[in-house]
Amino acid sequence: MDDKLGLLFDGLALAIVFTGILLVVDTARISGPFLVSGESVPANILTDTNTLNNTTQNVVKVKTGGGDNNESSTQFIPQIVEIKTGQSVTWYNPTKVPEPHTVTFQMGSLYPIQSFLPVELSKSSQFRTLLPSTASNGQPIVVPGQNHTTFIIAANARAYNPVVINSNGNVTFLDWNAKYTMNGSEKYINSGWLFPTGEVPPGIQAGRMFTITFEKAGLYEYSCVFHPWMTGKVVVK
């Protein structure tokens, strides 16, 4: 099963399971790390009219990735930002190619988020892609199980969609391009995958930006689900 899962990541075929439907999406290979200096990049606070709780606030804008049509960079720019309580940070993807990133805070005792999960189904289940057969070069990974069952490798909804898990473990899925107010007690916050404007592959849902208003002082570290080396920090004073 591990060898087959490795093939899935190598070609990056995304198997997305909805209610009663399996969707397989082929995407381009995700690029490797982009070399950056180890120096902290100061945040530039930009005045931006952004209605949150019916107030106008200063918003720090952070790029999730970058680069040009030939090479993409996997870094948050700036990597470290400092704000005051009540201020907000907006992340957006300026990449010139359809490469997704996420803004993912994991602050509780949950296991590290996985992009893909094994899902057990009955062997009688039938699978088909929703892409035209002439255009799709994808196929779900199916692994025989025991007791008349089958395993498929499916995308984790909590990795690809905007979602919050609160201190009690309650899961709430957010709208795309959500504006969320963090109280500091959450176990998990994820932006969902963010694509550049106009670069969302056909047939999928994705966001373009994600905004968090920080209500509690502290250090908040985050990363990208698809690029674990891609990390950032928000320092709230």
C-alpha cells in the first residue's frame, strides 16, 4: 500500500470523495523547495478597507508563494509578521502558474494533517471519474482489503477545504475566501487550497485568499499542507 501511495504523490492524482461520488483530478507536479535566506522579513502593514465585525482595520498582506511563469517559489512573504491584537492578516496566492498553497495552523494535539487518507469501502463499489475519458489520465488507487472490503486513497477534506476545529473538537467548514476571527483556543485552522486568480483548474473549488483576525496575543506558527518546509509565523502583541 505504501508503494502505491508513493505513486499517487509522484504523479499527484487527487482522489476527492464527496457523498457517493469519487472525483479524480490530475494536477501538475508540485515544485521542490525554493532557496531563501534565513533572515526574518519585516512585515509591511498596508492600509486596506476590510469589513470585519463592521469595523475598518489595518491588514497585513502575506503572499503564499510567488515566482514567474518558469519557476515558482514555495515560501510565505514575509515569513514573519508582527501585529497587535484585533488586527488581521490576509494571505493570497500571487503565483503565475496553477500551483496551490494552504495556510494551516495546527495548535492542538491532533495528528499532523495528511493530504490523503485510506478509505474502506465494500468490494462491490463502482468508481468512475467525472472528467471526460478522453482528457483524463487518472485512476484511483484501489487496494484489496479483508472481509469483502476495498481501500481507496482519497483526498482529506480537512486538508483541501477551509475548516476550523475548536477547543472541544467540533469541526466547522468555512466558506471559500473566508474571514475568520481566531480566539486562540482552536486546535486547527486551515484556509483550504488557495489558487492564483484565474488559475483554478476546471471542475474543482478553491479559494484565492484567506483572512484571520487575531484576538489573543501570542506566537502563531503555520505551514502549507502541500509544502511542509513552507512555514510562517504571526506574532501578536
